[in-house]
Amino acid sequence: MGGLGLLAGGRAQRRGRVIEFYGPGAAWFLRIFPLVAGASAVTFGHTVLARDRAALESARSHEFVHVRQYERWGLFFVPAYLICWLVLWIRGKNPYHDNPFEKEAYRREGWDRG
């Protein structure tokens, strides 16, 4: 996705072990892709996609927590995250804000959502 974003006029930069992409292609992906539609940024392994530079700057500490989660959980991260999402949704809870992976990311970035 990042490479396609570059072709659409996006930008890329490296922050330590993470490659960050932002711009029109990433913004399009974040508008239409299920589960992240409407997000300002998303993490896939060591890659962060953001709508624009401001969104990237704002979300970086949160997304870097997700990078560490990927490193810790490996290939099990995405299934574990999605299972949490589904169970929370079935229970009538907010699958994003009540998700333990998101709670950790908000807590570690210094802003606890409760």
C-alpha cells in the first residue's frame, strides 16, 4: 500500500525501524478499508500509513505502540486483534475503544481513554 501511495503523490520517511507513509494514497486507503475506515493512521507491522503529515505527527506515539505489539505477538497479532474486536462487538461494547490493544496504545502514549 505504501508504494502505491508514493505513486499517488504521497511521501515516505523512516523513523528508526518504522517506515511511515502519508498522503493521498494512504488517505484513500484509510477512508475505504474496512475496520480502519475513518482512522487518521494505521499500523501494519513496521509500516504506518497516515492521511497526512499532521495526522502522522499526532498519531505517531500511538502507532508505535502498535509496532511494539506486532513485534511481541508476531503473526498472531492480527488474528488476536480481530478476535478481540469481534467478541467486543458481539457483547455490545465498542470494538475499538474497548479493545485491549487500543487501550494499551492509548495508555502508553500517555492518554488513558478510561
